[in-house]
Amino acid sequence: MNNFSSRMDGVQSPIIPIVGQLIRENKGTISLGQGVVYYAPPPAAIEAINDFLNHSSNHQYKSVQGIDPLINRIVNKLAEDNQIIINDNQAILVTAGGNMAFINALLAITNAGDEIILNTPYYFNHEMAITMANCQPILVNTDETYQLNLNAIKAAITPKTRAVVTISPNNPTGVVYSESSLREVNQLCQEKGIYHISDEAYEYFTYNGVKHFSPASIIGSENHTISLYSLSKAYGFASWRIGYMVMPKHLLDGVKKIQDTILICPPVISQYAALGALNTGKAYCHQYLSEINEVRDVFLQSLHKLKDICTIINAEGAFYIFLKVNTQINDFELVKQLIEQYKIAVLPGGTFGMKEGCYLRIAYGSLQKETAIEGIERLVKGLRNLVS
């Protein structure tokens, strides 16, 4: 079987397991790598599991689209938090996490060889999914502060383009796209007859008064806007694998075919837990934001000590900082040296599409303050010594 080849040969390997192995080999390493929060799900999510267990039929298959009580709660949440009023031209589908929502959308709107525009730096699982689907990721540079470049997006559109993807608040940069720029992208997609895929997994993680904007709240956008959401971050739900998507109604039959084939239905026990979490509401996430913002401030203050060797953008969302390091050292080699010599782990920027130069993604949501401060001290010391 040595001559066996697969479409997967052209797909990049996910970096988090690779860095995870290095962390395991270097005991005592603090990880600023994976994008998760430090807190657990709300008690109401755990309590809702009893409701699941009280009905024996819950151990059977359920609707491919999601259970009705959860979908109804999502309708209310979208109206309250995102100003998205669901109408007859739209549909909601519960998924096993936000990544599944993305590939559902991708497979529903493309044929092999079609193009999807990603703004760089991109989220690596989006690029991987596009390649798996035998489509072409078209990479468009953002500006020097990682904000959207509308002219560059417009120039990248071809007859094969099927969608423009935006992530706000952004992974990996932490920037929050302005309402005006998201409106411009959405209008451009409408004019060109393509879709706007809006990934909003970090919708509640904004700081210093910066506001998140949902493009699907734009009047008249419902037929070309696909919005992706996740409970993984806001509700400490990473392993429960629950997300959802809002899409034009005309895509629902296709998406249901995809989901029925891959998943049959989202895990019902997780859907009950998700209902409990959403009933708790965004206040659950917001109670932790001040502490996460304190860690963010410490990180930015510490990193500014490296401004002679690094470029730091003061991002106002998610829980990431994307660092450009002025060095000729390969980004993965730098990550490896930081783990092995200084017991601190971050992710290399190349996995996010930044192939020219040395970039690092720093995640600050997974650690409580004391450990996070120790981590950033190790990182600053390591970068100073390795790069200088």
C-alpha cells in the first residue's frame, strides 16, 4: 500500500496535537497554545442532564436538525444577543461544534474546484476543511492591524468564488472587525451573488467597550449570510461539542443530508446541557471577562517590553495575541525551543497561513491569573534570550 494516495495528503496536519506532544515530553510546561477558557460549564447545564435521563426515548436518534426546545431557545438568543430576527427565509441547525457547522456550510454551497476567500491570518481548521472538500482557499491579506481589506477581497473574487469567510472576534489575531467593514463585506457578497460565512464563536469576548456585530442582523441579508456559533468558549463547553448555524432556508435540505450522513443527529445529552447553558445566558460568560481582561492587560504590558524585537497589535477580542517576531528563526523551531528551554508553549503562525516571517499565537483564556503571569514571564524571557 506504499503507493496509496489520498486527498488528505494535501491537508496540513493540525498543530495543536503536535505541540501537545512536545508539552507532554517537557513536563512542567505552561501552555499558551490551545484556545479554551479556564472555567467550567454553568451548573444549569449539568442539571439539565437529569431532564435528558428522565426520558428513555432520549437514548434513541433524534431530529437531524436538533431538538425543538434548543432550537426555540436559540431563536430567542439570536434576537436578544445578535439582533437576528429569524424569518421564513432562514433556518437553524444544531451541530457538533462550530467546526462542523463550517464544513456543513462548505459542502452545501460548493462543487469541487470552487474557491473560498479566507482573510489571513486564517483559522487553520477552515483552511483544512476547504482543502478536504477539493476546493481552493484563496488567501487575502488583512491590513497592518489585521483588519479587513475590502479592496483586496473584491479583487480576489472570481467566477469560481462561492463565499467570503470572516471571523470576528478573530482567531488567531484577537481583533474585532468593525460593523462598517462587516457591512461592506456582506453587501459585496450580495452584489456578487456569493455567500458571507460569518464565524462568531467568540461573540461575547470583547473588551474596553468594543462591540461585536452580527452580519445576519442586516436587513435583507438572510439569503446570502451563513452565521456560525459555538458554546465551546462562552460556556466552557469544549468537549460537549455543540454549536449551531443560521443559514438561508434554501440550504437546509442540503445541510441536513450532510449532517445525517456524518452525524445523524447532534449528541442529545449535549443538547440538553446546551439548553441549560443558554437559559443561563451570556451573563455567565460576562462574569469571567474582567479576570480574562486583567490577564490580557498583563500580557500586553509584558509583551511591550519586547517592542524592539516584536510587533504587537493591541487586539480587543477573543483571547489571543498574534505576535510578529523580528527574527530569521523558523516559527516552529522557535516554538520548540521555547518549550524545551523555557517550558512555555505557544503556536507557530505558519499554521494560520503566515508563511513569510515568524509569527506566534498566544492564547490567554485557559489559565487563571497566577499561572498566566508565570507563563508570560517565561515567554518574555525566552523570546528575549532566543531572539536577541
